[in-house]
Amino acid sequence: MTAARIRSAEPRDAADLVALIAALADYEKLTHLLELTPEKLAAQLFGERPPAEAVVAEVEHAPGGAKTVGFALYFTNFSTFLAKPGLYLEDLFVLPDYRGQGIGRALLSHVGALAVRRGCGRFEWSVLDWNQPAIDFYRAMGASVLPDWRICRVTGEALEKFGR
């Protein structure tokens, strides 16, 4: 089992995060949606009022060096029913060669612990219905996969029309 160090992402991690997000998009067959650059991501994660946060997982790669092999990106949301903030996990990804070593579990547990420390009422995320390995992993971690909820999304030109 590879020991990973989980830490808050820093501006110097932007290029590594972009590479991991590109690998995630490839896995999900969504590379055609990528508009991401290290500069765009850094502005959103490390700007004056960042709308999201991230943690990275590093493993020792060579003497004196570390390799970023996974990440979790999340943001604060709010539950009107609980009258409490929550954390929403936007993405969790570990490079295929490092899966099955507890790194995904460490990332997910780290963000869950943040939710507890911040007094959140919920920690939530979505999973693609075809991604059975992820569904099994989340269930093994104690998560419920809610069958009655569907994600609604408006983007691009539809969002422009929606906002008028």
C-alpha cells in the first residue's frame, strides 16, 4: 500500500490539477468539454474569493520528490432544511496506477472530516450511473446512493437564454 500525503492544493499545483482533471475527463469520455487551463483553474481556486477548494494526494516518487496522484475538489453549499452549510464534492480522482491503495479513501475521508470541522450538515456528491466501481467504493465508505434525485443542468447558450 502506497502512503499518500493529503494536503490543501496550492497555486503551484495548478498544472498537476489540470492534468488530473484531463485524465478524469478522459475516463468519463468528456474531454470535449474541457476548457481548463492552469491559469483559469488557479484564478478560481486561489483568487480573492475562491468558489471552490481542492486537496491533493502526493506519494514519494523519487528521493526528495513527490508526485501528485489524486485530488478532491469541493465547495460549500447550503441546506435550507437543515439551516446549515454543506460540502459538495465536485470531483474525486486517483490515477489508475494508484487505485486500490487507500488514496481515494484518504481523500474522501479528508474532505468528510473538513465537513465535520466546519459544522456542515451534509457532505454530498454525484456519481455517474455507469460507474459501478465508484458506486461500490462510495457505498463501502458508508454513503447512500439516492435513487430519487436527478441532476438538472443548464449550460452554455441555454444558460444565457435561461438568465434573460
